[in-house]
Amino acid sequence: MSYRNIEVSTITPTIGAEVAGADLARLDDQTLADIRHAFRKHLVLVFRDQQLSRDQQKAFGRHFGELQTHPAKTNLGVPGDPEIFDINITATTKVANGETWHTDLSCEPVPPLASALYITEVPPSGGGDTLFANMTEAYRSLSQPIRDMLIGLTAFHSGAKDLKQYGYELKSGQSYPSATHPVVIRHPDSGAPVLFVNESFTESIHELSPRESGAVLDMLYRHIETNTRLHCRVKWQARTLVLWDNRAVHHHAVWDYYPETRRGERVTVRSNTPPEPYAP
């Protein structure tokens, strides 16, 4: 389609686009409509050379819905604004955020609709890219017998599993979200099937034995991370914001810049409805 106020350059045919001509701090109705169309089509949008305060970044996120508070701050007492997830990877960091392919907070009963990450400091020597993967293409690129098998299955998503990656165990009296979701969901906008399991949060498939569940999930995780046809790669520059569809996209932050620093802040947009199962 053509856009009136922005220019859109695809990163790959199936996922990702760079958007020029939009000042995210000062959006008019037509530009916002263009961005919405591009978001539905490309799933990942990259905006360069943005000058955003924290409030302006939040205001941009709210164009897509109410902002979601992060359970690390509301449940575990981590200091700071609960609508902001802080990215601060330095030489003293033990485990970097997002090194495992995942979708943000799939442990929530209603996972976020979208995420918007604004990077303000990049490693001076390079590195720190983020990979994104199209989960509709991930499902469609499986063989027909595997696609058929996955329909109707449900999986348990555990926030505690994700916390363990960072060496954090829940203490007495603490809680963190967990939820069951369909293994294959229906995208609420396009109606397309979306593979909805990820290595950070998904613990098991309910309908399978533990051995079967582990084997199937491991196969799906390796399918996602090794099938480069599903991926696009975003190279960050300072003052870049990336908006992605959290329902249909996995991402993986590459930590290849130690001991240098990468900093930014993410807001997540709340969804109105929980994931629904896909029915062919």
C-alpha cells in the first residue's frame, strides 16, 4: 500500500521495516494512521533519529493502548517507574536481558499487544543488534503433520522460569504471573495462526507427557532460532525506537559487546483480550 506521510522500507519480505518521515513526539492523525497500517503489515517498525523524553515515549505507546506495568516492579519491588522496563547492560552485568528467543511477558494471563524499545546508548565498537522472528511464518514452515498435532494443545507459561535465567528465586510471600495459553493462537487482527511458545517462559505442554512435552518444545525452539528465513535483524543507533507486535513476533537481544554498554527503556502496550486458539 502507499502511505501519505511516511516512507516505509522493508527489511525482509516477511518481517520488519524502517520508517522515515515520522516524529514520534509530534504525531498527527494521518501519520499515526500510516504507522498503524505499516505495523499490521510488517510487525516490526524501526524509527531512527527520535528525540523522546520518557513521557513522550509513553505517549507514543498509548496510541496503541493502555500501558502495561511490569511485574518485576509491581510484584518484586524493583525500584523505578512500573511502566518502564530498564535496559542497562554494562561490564558488571552477569546476565543480559533477552538473550533467549522470547515474547515479552507471555506468563501474563493477557500478554502485551506490543513493545516499544527506545535505545539511547549503543556500544561504541558495535554489536548489540536485536533479531526478530515472525511466528506466523514459524508455524507455517512446519510440516503439515506437526502443524496438525499442535492445534488444540495448551502450554503453561511461568514467570518464575524466566526469573531463574537471571539467578532470581521467588521468596516467601512473593508471586509472579503464570498462565496457560494455546500453543497456536489466532492473531486478533489478521486471523493468521501464530506459534505461541517461547524458551524463556514456556514450561510444558499440558496434554503431553513430560518427556513428550520437552521433546516437542525443544524441537520448536530450535526451529525458531535456526530458521533464518523467519528473521530480520535490527542494528541499533542511538535514539532509535523499535515497535513490535508482541503477539506475533519473538525477539533475541545479541550480547556481543562486552565490556561495553547498551542502554534504553521499553514500554509495553496492554492487550484487551487473552490469546485465543487458532482453528483451521
